[in-house]
Amino acid sequence: MSAGPMKALGRGFDRVADAYDAGRPSYPDEMYRALAEISGIDLDGATTVDVGAGTGIHTRALRVRGSRVVALDPGAEMLARLVSRSEDGPPAVAAVLGDGNALPLADGAADLVTYAQSWHWLDPVASIAEARRVLRPRGAIAGCWNFAHAAQAEWLAAYEARLAARVPAYCGPAVEQWSAPPIASAFEVIEERWIPWTRLVGVEDFLLGLRSYSYMAALPPDAADELVERQRAELRREFPEGVLSVPMRVYLAVGR
């Protein structure tokens, strides 16, 4: 993906920055334990480049664990929210407006390069070549994606099926050929893991997360509003208390 499309991608996600920050889930502790175990890198004290950092969901989790983070994203509004949420306390976060296919970093500057919910937007060859360039010897590359595990709950499978029926650009578990992005084919894999967890979330925050997906942002505003209202009505009927227990799983791939 060239610089032009990357800038367009940044503007697209900038339009849904509020919904992304409020509605997207974090990652479970077990994922970070697995990342450190598989990579052999102690996150405490590591210099980590978080490519496609967005509003900083993964960045903040790395920082809490002691990493010095360079957070890179093509969206100015996304980074503005990241900075506003990361102002207090060490270690510092460096927020950089940039392209994951051409990292504005020196050779050998990092211990770890991560792509949390982002690598699938990048050029599969150029991005990994850049990650290799900025890594120190024995550094590692990691990609992770949070997925709702629709096969574990009938209500969630029905929710995804409604999206697939109404959203032309939908990509998710209701599509037969859907799968995790093929990052494991782009580098020398140490290990892949699927990590199950459960997300407790209010209906309204869950629906904010829906609005943050690119396939929803591509809809005309009226169509997006109508779909969200339909999903809200179904979820409120199913869960009148307004709290969802969402079966989730994280796909994690770590390599050299």
C-alpha cells in the first residue's frame, strides 16, 4: 500500500476515532504473557514500535508493562487521542505520524515491532522488510488480532449474520472464507497461538465498537445509523440488563 492510500486510510479511521477509542476491546493479560514467552523479550524495558497504533489501546498496555513505545499511525486524530491518554507517567510514548511500510526509524532501533489489529492494512512484503530493518539482533515481530468468537454463542452468530446481510463490505466470521490475516506467511514464525477470553461490555460501548470498523465507515450515514439501531433493538431484547458477555479469542503470531 503506497503513501497515498495510507493517508486515505488514516483519514478514514480519523472519522471514527471517538468510536474506536471508546468501543474497541483491549487485549487479555495472557496475550502479553505469551508475547514475552514466545519472543524471549522482557517487555519491561524493551523498545517497542507499535505500528498502526490507532488510539493507543495496545500502546497503553505495553507501556503499563514497562516498554518504551514508539506509536506510529497514519491518522492524526487517532494519534491525538493516543497522546491525550498517555501524558502521565513513565515510560514515555513517542507518537509518530507515519506509514508502516516506510518506518521513520533508524536501523536497529527496536527490540520488538508489533501490529495490533493493523498489519492487514499494510503491504505484506514492504512492512515486514521495514520491521526487520529497525530490529536489533534477536528482535522479534508480532501480529495480534482480537476476534469475537461467534461460534461460541448463538446471539453473536446472529449478530454477525445480520451484518453480513446488510453491509456490502462486511468481513468477519459470518463469511465462509474469513480467516485471520496471513502474517505468519510473511516472516519466520516462532509460534502462533489462539488465546480465548471473555469480554464483559455494555451494549452501547459494544455498538460504538461496531461503528469503528471500516466496513461500517464505508456505509452512508443513514444506512449505518439504521443498522446500528436494528442491532441495538435485537441486543436489548436478548440482554435487557444491557450487559454482554462476549466470547473472544486473540490470534497471536510471533516471529523473527
